[in-house]
Amino acid sequence: MLLLEVISGERLAKPERGKMRVHKISNVNKALDFIASKGVKLVSIGAEEIVDGNVKMTLGMIWTIILRFAIQDISVEETSAKEGLLLWCQRKTAPYKNVNIQNFHISWKDGLGFCALIHRHRPELIDYGKLRKDDPLTNLNTAFDVAEKYLDIPKMLDAEDIVGTARPDEKAIMTYVSSFYHAFSGAQKAETAANRICKVLAVNQENEQLMEDYEKLASDLLEWIRRTIPWLENRAPENTMHAMQQKLEDFRDYRRLHKPPKVQEKCQLEINFNTLQTKLRLSNRPAFMPSEGRMVSDINNAWGCLEQAEKGYEEWLLNEIRRLERLDHLAEKFRQKASIHEAWTDGKEAMLRQKDYETATLSEIKALLKKHEAFESDLAAHQDRVEQIAAIAQELNELDYYDSPSVNARCQKICDQWDNLGALTQKRREALERTEKLLETIDQLYLEYAKRAAPFNNWMEGAMEDLQDTFIVHTIEEIQGLTTAHEQFKATLPDADKERLAILGIHNEVSKIVQTYHVNMAGTNPYTTITPQEINSKWDHVRQLVPRRDQALTEEHARQQHNERLRKQFAAQANVIGPWIQTKMEEIGRISIEMHGTLEDQLSHLRQYEKSIVNYKPKIDQLEGDHQLIQEALIFDNKHTNYTMEHIRVGWEQLLTTIARTINEVENQILTRDAKGISQEQMNEFRASFNHFDRDHSGTLGPEEFKACLISLGYDIGNDPQKKTGMMDTDDFRACLISMGYNMGEAEFARIMSIVDPNRLGVVTFQAFIDFMSRETADTDTADQVMASFKILAGDKNYITVDELRRELPPDQAEYCIARMAPYTGPDAVPGALDYMSFSTALYGESDL
């Protein structure tokens, strides 16, 4: 009867003594009926067993009642009552050492679990730090006494029974623990608020880590660019071809080994930045603004400077190699001509200073005069060589030849000597002319010999110079021109041989006259030092040099043919790879704006394209190998193709960057769609509207195109920015607006443009368009919600304390809040009070942390 009164809340009359059993059974049946009406199923329990004192049945019924009315209503994160109660205990005792709640029997034997529950909610009731795990009786009695005295929880358990039992009764423990749950149920709201704050702080911490990673990667890349640009801008020339070719090889290593990883880092940096901005938008956070000088645009500008310096450096290297090649050729030519001239002038000054005419006979004087005339003719013939030597020296100076001082000194010496020879020649002529009046005729044959022998000797010396002259050509046409000139020279040899025989005939006639008339000839021909033996020797030398020149021209012709094959081999591949890269760029652009299948299908299609592009890399490497062969052969132009290796490299890098960026954009669209709950049909509708107004297929909308696109989607810009009109066909809706004189609100449209185009570039990307449309239809956490959660934790106060934060939040997030919250300065402030309101608004960019 007492049980019935407790359950039903009604007062029952006591049965009379004679009718005791019947009335008892009736009372118990009423209790059982009430229990059944509450949805409790009682199996094999009847009123007779309860009245007759069946202990087992009675205890089973009592447990069923406890389970229904004290435990069953407990629910944590959609778990069962028992599991929910266990999960609640585990969460509340997690911060306490030596407490590990895994069940409702042996986990509670040391009493620390009960003390932890009390201390977590009422820390002033128990000094938890003084409790010891090895003193379970004290711990249990402390918890039971405090719970009974301060929490109105009756002492249902006995400490000695719990300690003395190997496995305490699970139902008894659950019943007692459920009393704590109900006593502290008011703290559940605080737990929910703490969970919300934890979620918000976790998102903020993750975003801050992404920002730090971006800053570091951007700093490292900018530092590498800063170190590399001075190296590429270094234009200190080298003195030898070997040194310059080593610089060219270092530059090739930079392009093949050092730059490609940095290209990937730059691409990954842009992807990370876009992903971070997407996450910030999805979590309703302000956009990330990198440190000054580390914006994506700053990195792109620095990268552009790097590529500009790189292009200029390669051009400079090739120009320097051409210059050094030209310098070596000119220096060798200067040395040859200078040596020939110095050999010719050797002894000339001494000869001109002679005064042999003072004691000479008439015939000797005439001979000296004729000899001097022949010398002047020879001197005039050498004037061109001296001018050529001076011109070559001047060109070496203009091209900054490293050994210019020695060249200038030698050239100056030759010029000074030449001026001196001119002065001495003029002086001797004057002396001979004064004596000429006293002299008679001179042997005309010697004079004729000298006059014809000297030019012929100069012609042979010039021919020997030309035949031994080194040459530099870069095309087959140039070598063919040299070959034609050589063939023309060989055609003049028969006439030259006739001139040689004529000159030798003059000398033979002189000898005949001397022998015939017994002329007294003291010495050789007085008019020239050129002997028939010297003419024959030089002529033989010329004939020997001709076949050597033929061989040199033939070898150079073969080399130019090999170079032409290299040009055609490179052009054949470049003319295929260049258009292929352009085609792939256009195909990627079409995929990014077309609507074929779901976003996952587009992503899969793009990744297949990326795989096919990566598989094309061996052909790029093969072309690099051909390009290296061309550079090693010093080939500087190619008429068979308009593509250079630099064009191919830039196109390849842009292709890799474009496919990676396009894949990232689709991934961000998937992330936005899943986070905002946008259906595939909505995504298709957004894409169709965007593409419809993207007239130039650039992947972006101008302000007027964007405005028309919003109107086509039913966005009412003129009045309320949150109001959406009914949907209709785009053309019908536009016509309707025009007929009604509809005018979009400029202020509202300016607000929308500041959201979708924060950098004021004048264009709206599809990602920004999707973010705006999803934000207009989604509901996210706000600063007011977070502020309300903090107010629950603070017990409805305008501030929160350090102890409250550490009690309600996990340790790492509690310390995160403590480090960033400003002190509270309101009139109701207490020592150590923190301002959670300013902290909440700062999380969403409404104020500064």
C-alpha cells in the first residue's frame, strides 16, 4: 500500500484485519496498473507474490520502477539511458587524475569517481587535491556525506559494502549515480554551451594554423626569389668561352633542377590560400589578409620579376658567348696581321737610314732611286694592312676584349713605327732626288722586275692570309658563300701563274744581258729584295694552302648540315607540342564552365586530364634534350618553327598551374555545396545562370552581367537584400522587370559587389558567386550565439572567470580563451574578470582581438 501511495500519489485506506490479504492484493494491483499505464512492462510479477513477501519479485519490480522513473529519461547524444549516463560520467570526470569510469561497478570502488562528480559541479564542497586513491573508505564516506548534506541525495550505499565486495552491485551504483545526474541536470545547459564554444574555437585554431603555414610557405618562396634574382641579374662577363659555357650549364641546372620544385610550391601556395579563404567563408569568418608583402599578388609580382630576370639572363649569356666567339676570332686575326706586318717592317728603318748613296756610282744611285720607288709602292700596298690592324684593335676595344691593353700597346707600336717609316721614306726620297740629277739612267729591266714582283708578292701574301684566315658561319648559306668565293679565287690561279712566269722571265732576261754584255753587277737587284726563289717559295706555299682550305670548307659544310638536321628535329617536335598545350588549355577552360554531370564527375574528368597531361612530360623532356644539343652546337636561330624552348616551358608551366587551379576550384565548390547543403540541382541552376551571362566565356562576370544574373535567379536587389522572389524564366523575368520600370538599388548592389569582389577587380568569379548564393540561403553560427553560450557558462553574468573557463572547457581551449580575452571593465567587475563579449565579436571579424 505504501508503494501504491508513492507511485500514484493518492492516500489509500488501511484494510480491516479480517480482510487484510484481499485488500492488500487490491492495493498492489492498483500500483501495478499505474506502473503499466506509464509504459513499464512487468513480466511474471503478480500482486500475490508481492503480498506474500517474495523478495526476488519485489526487488525486481523496484528496480524496474527505478529504471523507468530515475534512469530511463537520461539521454546524452542519442544514446541509451545506461550508455548516456556512463558517457555523462566519463565526460565530467575526464579532467581528474586517477579517475577512469568504464562501468557501474569496480570503477567506483575507490570513491574518487563520486568525489570528482561533486567537485566538477560544486568545487567548494570537496578539496579534491587532498584525496588519496589508497583510502577508498574515506573517499566514499566523504562523497556520501557531502551529497546527503548539501545536495539532498540520500545515502543509498554503504562504504564498507562497496569496498568489501569484489564487484559492487551495478544497479545500486547506477541508481545512486542517477541521483547525481538529476541533481546536476541544471549544468547540462552549460555543457551544451561549452560544446558550442569548443566547436567555434576548434575552427578558429585550425584556421590560424593554416594562416601560419601560408605565411611560412610564402616567406620561404619570397626568400628564394630574393636570393635568385640577384644571381640572374649578375651580368659580370667572363674572359673565356669555357667560363661562359659553365655559366650557361649552371643556368640549365637551375631551369631543370631548382626552378620546377618552386613552381610546384607557388602553385600549392595559391591552392592553400584558396582553400583557407573557402574555409573562412564557410565558417562565417572574415577573409584572411596575409602580412604586407606576402599577398598572392605580391608573390605573383615577385615571380614575374624572377622570370623577367631569367629571360634577360639567358639572352645575356647567349650574347656574351657570341661576343667572346667574335673576340677570339678578331684577336687571332689581329695577331696574324700584326705578325706579318712586323715581319715586313723588320729592318726597314735601318734600311731607310742608310747613306749608301753618298759613295755610290751613277748606276748605283739610279738603282737606289728605283729601289726606293719600289719600296714606296710596297709601303703603299701595306697601308691597307695597317688600317686593318687599327680597325681590328678598335673593334676589340668596343667589344671590351679582356686583353685590350696589350692589343692597344702593340697596335700603338705598329702605328708609331708606320709614321716613322713614312717620315724616313720621305726624307730618303728627297736625298735621292737631289742626287738623281747627277746620275744617268738605271737598268729598266731591274726596275720593271721590281715593280711587277712587289705587287705579285703582296698578292701572294694576301692570298696566304686569306687561305689561312679562320672563319665563323652559322648557316649553310654562309658556308656556301665562302665556298663560292674560294672557287672564284682558284679560278684566278692560272692568270697568276702566267704573271709569275712573266716576272721570272724579266729576271732571266737581266741575267742574259749581264752574261751577254758582261755588265759589272755588284750584288743583287738594287730595286727590290724579292728574289725569284722567294716568289717560287711563296707560290708553292699558296698551292699547298688551297687543298687545306678545301678540306676546312668541306668539314664546315658537313657541320652546318648536322646543325640543320638538329633544327628540323627540334622544330618537328615543337610544332606538335606547342599546339597540343594550347589545345589542352582550351579544353580545360571548356570543362570548367560546362555542366556535364555532377561536380564529382567534373572533378574526375579534370583529374583524368591532369593524368594525361603528366603522362605527356617525357615528350617535354625529350624536347629539352634536343634543345640542349642545339645550344651545345651554338645554334642561335631556327627558321623551321616559331616555338622556342622558352615558349614551350612557359606554356607547360601554365598548363600544369591551370589544371591544378581548376581542380582546386571544383573541390572548393564541392566543399561549399556539402557545407551549405546545396543540392546538385541548385548547383546546376547556379552554373547555368552564370554561364548564360558569361558572354565571352571568360569564367567571370562583369558588374552588369552579375546584376542581370542575380535578377534572373529572383534576387530582389531593389528593396530587401534578404527577400527572394518567385522563380521564372530568365527572359520572361527580365521583360517583366522592364515593363514595370524596375530599378535595382545601387546601394544594395554596391553592398553585394563588396562581398563578391572584395579586391575591387571589377569581375565576379564563379566561386565568389557560389559563396554569395550559399551564404544567402544558409544559417551559420553568429557572434550573438557564441556570446549567449558564454553567458550560460558565466551564470548569466556579463563577465566570466578563469576558473569557470577551466571548469567548463577542455584545457587547451580554456587556455586559448584566457590568453585572448581582454579584462572586463564594467561596473560589476571582480578581480580576474574577463570580457567574453568583445572576444565573441572578434571571432567573427566584428572587432579586433
